Amino acid sequence: MTATLVIIVVVVALVLLLAGLALATWFFGWDTDRFMAPRRAAVTEAGERTADKVEDFRDWLRLGR
């Protein structure tokens, strides 16, 4: 019974922590764009490069070289 109580307390504490973080984010007007924009650009670039490599590989297969 004690282990179950500890798990419940930990889960409630995590939920309250996340709720507090969400409230602080809303109150202070924080935005994730400042942190995520460079990562989004990097992932987009990586996706484009991967698509280009796949297209080159398909051309290589089609031409038989």
C-alpha cells in the first residue's frame, strides 16, 4: 500500500509541476519559437538533403549506373 501511495504522490507532484510551468509560460508570454526556430530550420534542411539523395539514388538505379 505504501508503494502505491508514493507513486500517486509522485504523479500528482509531476502534474502540478507541469501545470505550474504551463501557468508561468502563459503568464510571462514565453514562446518556444526562439528555441525551436534554429532546430526547425536544421530539420527542414536535413529533410531536403535526404530527399535529394533519395532522388539521386533512384536516378542511379533507373539509369543502371
